[in-house]
Amino acid sequence: MVFQNLLWSLDSGVLTITINRPDKLNALNSATILEIKDAFESASKLVGLKGIILTGSGDKAFVAGADISEFKGLDANQAKSLAQRGHDIFNLIENMHVPVIALVNGYALGGGCELAMACHMRIATSNAKFGQPEVNLGIIAGYGGTQRMIQYIGKARSLELHLTADTIDAEKALHWGLVNYIETDKGSAFEKALYFINKIGTKGPIAVAKVIKVTNDYFIDGVDGFSSEVDAFGDIFNSNDVTEGVNAFLEKRKANFKGK
Ligand code: COA
């Protein structure tokens, strides 16, 4: 697939999507965010997809935020629509049926931090920096950051970052639970992400999708995650994967899941 502000690379079932506006530190302008939507919608239809690595072009930034130049002159309704569009797209990422791993290679600020948080795992390079500096502009996070950050690091630390606009480095992000791993550079972070996607790719695809779904259900108001788990557990037994997984164990061989 060809995009203006994204690079799309599919190799052996692993899709790497690179946000490619390095001269603007990969800031999310409207065109880019719409391309992210297109990319994830297309990815969701790919047969044999094992997982997605989402990263930023260059070594300086994952994404340095929403494109601030597009905030100029917005009225309240336009701002609300912009935020809603971001929410819809980040929800799409969070609800992908395969693992989405953010490879955070530098600044992940504002919308960049929010984008990383919408992914299922985060692997940071040692120069990564995380923050929600919106209050510096007199605004607040609008792509789910006030909510998702609490889920990862708790209310006190989330409020600290959102209220002070301070950034934290990769070590602190790891300590606080915002990232899963730190790697020295982009190459080793990519290898680590690849390792996880390939490992998860050997598991039952239906089960993987259900784990993501029921985990997300925990955070949806009015949805009982425990009931979701019971339903999902039952649904899985409609698939051939269960027979294959159980037989493979009993026959002491590797399972060959078909995702059916
Ligand atoms: N929106 C639009 N453009 C941005 C941007 C953003 N969020 N972040 C960086 N850029 C642009 C800069 O305007 C600059 O463009 P220019 O060369 O045409 O002037 C280019 O990217 C490089 O950024 P620069 O500020 O020169 O790099 P730096 O190394 O001095 O500083 C940051 C890096 C990340 C600290 C700084 O760019 C910054 O504070 N960005 C905004 C972060 C933010 O508030 N994000 C939340 C937005 S809601």
C-alpha cells in the first residue's frame, strides 16, 4: 500500500507501519491520522497477519504530538470532532485482532504518547521520552490520554504528567509501567517486537483475538469483563483450533492452528 505520510512494509505476516514526517517529528496532522485509519482498516483484512509494529521515522521521534499548526482557528465543534475522530481511530488500533506493538523511538508526546498507549505493548529505545504537554498550550489531551494513562500508571502519576506537562524518560516509563521493555536502539527494539509478534503468531489466532477483546472489555463502562471472558471461552469451543490445540498437546507435537 502507498501512503503520503506512512510507510507500509509487510514481511512474513508482520506489518510495520512507520509514521513518516521526520521533519515535523512525525506530528499527526489530519492527513496522517486519516492514513493511520486506512492502514489499520486495511491491515484488519489481511489474511495471515501475525501482528503490527508501529513506529516513527528517524531516531528522534515516535510522534511529537498532534500537529499543533492545525489547532489554529478551530472552534469548539471542530475541536470536538477532531478529538472524536482520534478516539475512533485509536480505538480501532486497541481493538485489532492481532498484537500491535509500538516501537517508541524518541519523543512520544501528546498524541504520540496517546498513540503508543492505544497499542497493546510498548517497546522503547533508550532515548524515548513520554509526556502529555498539552497544558503548555492551554489545552488537554484529546486522543484518550487522560483515560488510558490511568490504566497503565495509575491516577496520581497520570495527573502528575498531564498537569505538569513534564516528560519522563524510558527508564521511568518502564518503572511506572508505561512501557514493557527498553532496548538500546531502534534495531534491537525492532528485533524485540518481532520476537513477540512471531511468538504470539504460533498461538491460536482466535484465542489471541479473544484475549485482546476481553482485556479491553475490563475498561468499558457497563461491560462485565468476567462475563465477557465466560462468553469468549465458550465461543472458542466452536472453533477447530481448540481440537487442534488439545490434540497437539496430547500427541506431544506442535499445534498447527488455522484460526478457524
Ligand atoms: N506539531 C507540529 N509541528 C511540530 C510538532 C507538533 N506537535 N512537534 C514538532 N514539530 C515541528 C517543529 O515545529 C519543527 O518544525 P520546523 O522545523 O518547520 O520549525 C520540527 O517539528 C522540529 O521540531 P523542533 O521543535 O525544532 O525540535 P526540537 O528538538 O527543538 O524540540 C520537541 C523537540 C519535541 C521538544 C518540540 O518539537 C516540541 O515541544 N514539540 C511539541 C510537543 C507537543 O506539545 N506535543 C503535544 C501537541 S498537542
